[in-house]
Amino acid sequence: MASKLITNQPSFKRQLSPTAKRSSTPLSLLAAQIYSEFMQNFRVPEFLIGVAVIPTILFMMFGLPNAGESLPGGTTIGSLMMASFAAYGIVSLCIFTFGVDIAQERGRGWLRLMRASPLPAWVYFAGKLVMAILFALVIMALLFLVAVLFGGVRLAGLEWLQLSLSLLLGGLSFSSMGFALAYWTKPRAASAIGNLVFLPLAFVSGFFFPLNQLPDFLQRLAPYLPTYHYGQLVWASAGKADDVALYVGQPIGASWVSMAWLLGSFLVFGVLAWWGYKRDQVEQFG
């Protein structure tokens, strides 16, 4: 007769070790990523100089000599050139911080390593975006300070706020252009292509000299560029419409049109960036 073997084994319940730590929350991951981005750039002072100081140097070279001159409506040349070089610096920041940096990190295999880590992709990209906004604020603060102290630029409090918000809005818009550049260029060619994209956009949009000094075909092309409408928006925030039209060399359109262009550019380049990101994921991981 077979006997039944009865065992009285204790039941085990999985418990965390007293020293175990719970997984990080999304906000803590984002904070850690922002700190990592900050330290990465802080250790390379050339980056901060190139991003934040060059727009101010350009303003000191080209803007300060004529900063005190006033246009018929009372707007000073200095305030409009300050807005121009701030916009120049922020577009450069977006294209090179997002486009070139992410493309180079792709080339080094950093994004492939990130996929194998617990870090969500959105945290990585959000960290880049927040870091770009912080650097944009640095660009604006330094340039505004120099313009006020040495260029005699004076704006009302509401005008400073409107100009700052317009500049940051453009930064958000052109961040998607940087993302698209990062995923549609080869890592080794990203820097060259970034310059090929950025410099013509800056010159043709009137950041450096009036649009009426450009060849006719470029004047006709300019209104179809997002940087042109970015310039229109920030200039309108820094001066009166008639003065801005005289300074730019073309009539100033309605602000809502410029904002619509920036929003449309953000969406179009955002779709291109998402498409390029998905394509890259398929090529690397199937």
C-alpha cells in the first residue's frame, strides 16, 4: 500500500530587501537626466562660450555702434538688433544641440545603450529640451544685460516679457527641426549639414541685415521660411510695426500669422523627427 508523503513546507512570500530602493519615478528620472546634461555641457566650457557668448559678441560688434539711433516711431536700432541676435543664438542652439549632438550620440552608440537601460526615450529627449530652454534663457539674459548696460536699450516691462516669450516659442518650434536633423543625417555629416541649414536660414531671414539688401529671388523666398516668421515675431515684440518694417525692409505681417508658421513648422518637423526615429529603430533593432 502506497503511503502518501505529506510535507509541510513553509510558504514563501516575495518581499523587498530592507536596503532595496523602489524604482525611480518619471520626474526623478527626468531630473537626473537634466542634471546629467548640465554636467556634460558644464565640463566643456567651449560649448557654453559658443552657444551663449557668440550672439552677445556679434551684438557688441554690429549692434552697439548704432544702438542709440532711433527710428521715426521711437524704436531704437539697438532693441531690434538685440532681438535679431537673440533669435540667431536660439535657432543655432536648437539646430546644434538637438541636431548635431543627438546625431553624434547616435554615432557613438549611446542611444543603442539607452534602449537597453531602464531610461525611457522620452526622458532622454525631454532632458535635451529642458537643457536647451535653460541655455536659451542664458543667451537672452546675457544679451539683454549687455544691450541695457552698453547699448542703452530700454523696453517696457510688458515688452520684455513679450519678447522673451516670443524667443522661447521659437526655441520650442525649432527644437523639432533639430530632432529631424538628428535622425535624417549621418552622424559624421551632421555638423556640416547643420551649418548648411542654419547659416542660409539666418542670412535670408534678415537676422544680419535688412531683407531689401538681398537679391530679389531671396526676398521672394524669405516669407516661406520659418526663421523669417520667427524674426517677424520677435521684432514686433521689440518695436513698433512701422519702425520694424523700415528696419527689416519689408512690411510686418500679423503676429498670429507668424505664430501659425512656427506652430506648423513644429508639427511638420516633429512628424519628420518621429518618422526618422522610428526608421532608425527599425534599422538597428528590426
